[in-house]
Amino acid sequence: MKKKILQTQPYKGTKDWYPEDLQERNFIFDTWIKVAQRYGYEEYDTPLLEEASLYRVKSGDEIANNQLYSFKDKGNREVAIRPEMTPSLARLVAKRKNELTFPLRWFNIGKYYRYERPQKGRNREFFQLNIDILGVSEISAEVEIIQYITDVMREFKAPKESYELRISSRDLLNYLFDEIIKVEKEMRKKLSRALDNYLKMEENLFKAYLEELGLNREQVEKILGFLNWEISDLKNIQNESKGAKQLVELFEILDRLNTPSVVFSPSIVRGLAYYTGIVLEMFEVKQGERPRAMFGGGRYDNLLEIFGKEKIPAFGLGWGDETTLNFLKYNNLLPQYSNNIDIFVCLMDNKLLTETLSLTSFLRSKDLNVLQQLKTIKLSKQIKYADRKKIPYIAILGEDELNKGVIQIKDMNSRNSFLIKKEDIIAKMNGS
RNA sequence: GUGGAUGUAGCUCAAUAGGUUAGAGCAUCGGUUUGUGGAACCGAGGGCUGUGGGUUCAAGUCCCAUCAUCCACCCCA
């Protein structure tokens, strides 16, 4: 019988996280968390598994069926691995709606699965930060989340020109559809997708595409006009369009706050699902390349409808790990890898094992991260090992040191070593 | 789901036109005498050439299938 040899590569669309990789990921997570807490947001979590129906309520949604990892459990329940956070968030909020104190400011960093064709920045398993504010219908909610984004980018030390936060409004889009070109439901869907692609396509091709969809010349010209609107144009229609009014207000505030890298961009649409007002999308800007989307978010005021509860105004975003990692790598903003080990304790002789271990325990009790050599090999090998691991100090406790009642400490950078009483080690290491 | 490109050691790549036992650099491990690292020199391990089948005296190389990766669509809740 031939033995089946297993492959070492991970399941399609997933990846392994070696210590160096995990440290990069944690750098992102730590930054997200640190800034979120600075804004008073509280962390929550939900199960990885949910009943599949939670994602199927938006019936007819092909995506929910095709890209959902789902299966029947042993009790014949249809279960799905969560592909996004928002329905779960809605569930948690709906369940305790009457006892929660609004506004609610919550965040979570979690793992998600989507069954789709992997490509750059898009895997089947991915992580996402979800940060949401619930219970505020005013534009100040948008402002706060945008400030959060800006602060995270600042923590990342991302140059202003390396990214661009594009903002638009679903209400403004509806104004275009209802008042300017007057189109019906089906056409809106197709048009929304087309608009989303505007910046990717050449203008002639874009025009041709719109005509192909069945729009007349006049409508096409009006759409192109719309796509070139700036905030100043919105001021003229403030009284007719709620979206325009909100965008004008939002950008006035962002301007006064000197918010970097934010632009009004009428082509931002963001999916079709539940967004109701302001929508935004973060883009990575590279020289000589088309900007690439990093993450997005928006206002979704109909959140609790599926649970038969009263609506709650909400604004939030989902920020993925992979695109962010690519962004930080490209801009060289990731910290150098470090294993955080402070000192390496050599083992000179098996007879000295207990003495050595108690030295190590002592150092650990002083809050140092200590790596202990566990078998006696040549000292040069031990030092080499510590060097490879870039440990800044090593401690040597042999017969000589033991007789004198001292420890030998070696500073790996200066290559100097000195004898010292173990009680004085901490002060010496901090002082030097 | 559609179209295209690519799979050789941990990594980057070689292997004339199909022709011995698939090579090199980097990395890893060991040694250059026994309590002191980075260099240099010497040496070792590591490959079912992604997987399965086919053609052939002979396949890393040609053909088919399959899996995976990358790119462009689709989509992005």
C-alpha cells in the first residue's frame, strides 16, 4: 500500500503565520486597539459560528449563498462560519437593546472566512477590525470615525500622500438617480457598479459602457458631470439633497480639523447592501499605479430591522489585515522583528544546572525575559546561538564565578563582559 | 464562477535539442583542539522536480488531468 504524503501548504486561501509574520500582524492589531481605546471604544466578541440564516435574510443575495462557508452540524442545524461582523453585531445589540447605554462605541478584531477566489489582498481566511458607533445619527459620528482612521494612519507613520480617504454619500447617489437622470431600480444596480469602476476605466470606454446599459447621451453627460462634482458644487443643491448637505457639513468640519488626505469622491458606492448615508473607502496611493482599495465603511441606519426591532442609527467600518499589511510593507513602515528576549543564560556544566536555573528564576522574577540554555554544549556555540537570536546580554555562571559569588554578564553589542553580584544586574542593565 | 501566466532544496535560481547519480548561492547544522559570537576556510544534511496518469529505450524537460500560487474579470456583505 502506498503511503499518502501530505502537503505542507496550507488550505487554499489561507496562510501560516510564523513568529515574524505574527509580530507584523500584532503590530497592526495593537495599533488598532490602542487608538480605539483612546477614543473610548470597548472591545466585544462573537462566536465564529452562526446560524446560516443570519446571513441569508437578505434573500436573493447570491454572495451570501456562494461565498458563505456553511454546513449542517450533527443536530442538522445549518451553520455558517462568519463572513463579516455586522449581522452578529446587530444580533448582540438587538438582544440587549433595552439595557445598553447608547451611544455605543464598540470594536472587535476577528477572523473571517469567505469562499472566494484568492488573489492579492484577498484570502479565504482574513482578519478584520470592526469599529462602530451606534445611536448617533448626527454627522459627528462620521467625524469621530474618520478621526480614528486618521489617528491610526498617524500611528502607522504613514505619509499623507501614501493614502487617500475617499468619501461620498448614498443619499447623494439617490439624488442623482431620482432627480438628475431619473432611472429605475434595475438600472440603479447596474449603474452603481459602473460608477464604482469609473476611476479604473478610460473615459471613452466608460461612456460606451453606460450607453450599452441603455442610457441616452444626455444621461451619460449628466453622470459624467456628477462624477466631476466637487464640494463647492454641492453647496448649490444643499436644500434639495440631504446627501449634499451632509457632505458639505462633513467636509467643513474635516477642513477645520485639518484632516489630512480626505477627498470628496462621487464615484464611491460600496457594495449594495445596507449602507444608507455617508460611505467611505480608504485607498493606498502608489506612484505611477492606480490606487488600490484598503478598506471601507459607511452609515447603516437600518441595522436592527432583521430582528424586528426599532432602527438604530449606526456608522462603522471594517478594516482588513491583508491590505493593511501590503500597505505597510510597501511604505516600509513595519517594525523590525524582535523576539523581546533580554538575556540569555548559559549552562556551563550539568553539575551547575540548579544554580543556573535559580539565577534564571531570579532574573525572571525581576521581569526580565530570559532564555535558558538547557544542555551543556561548547560555550562558543551557546554565544553564537544568543547572537543569532540577537539577544543583547548573556549571563555566565561557571565554577569560577560561583566561587567568587558573582555572575559574568556580557554585553553583546559592545562585546565587553564584567563580573557582578546578581542583585546588581538589573540596575547595571538599566543604567548601561 | 470566467480568462491568462507559473510550479525544481527553507529562499533566489541553474540543468545544452528529451540522455549518466537534478546543480549553485544564501540560509541551517557540524568542524577548524577543550570558558567567549559576527569573518574566513573545510564539511554535512536537505529534492518522490506540486500530485496523478500518458508518450518514449529514456521525462524536470513533451501530452492530458488535477492541485496550488500569481494576474485580470466577477464580486467585495
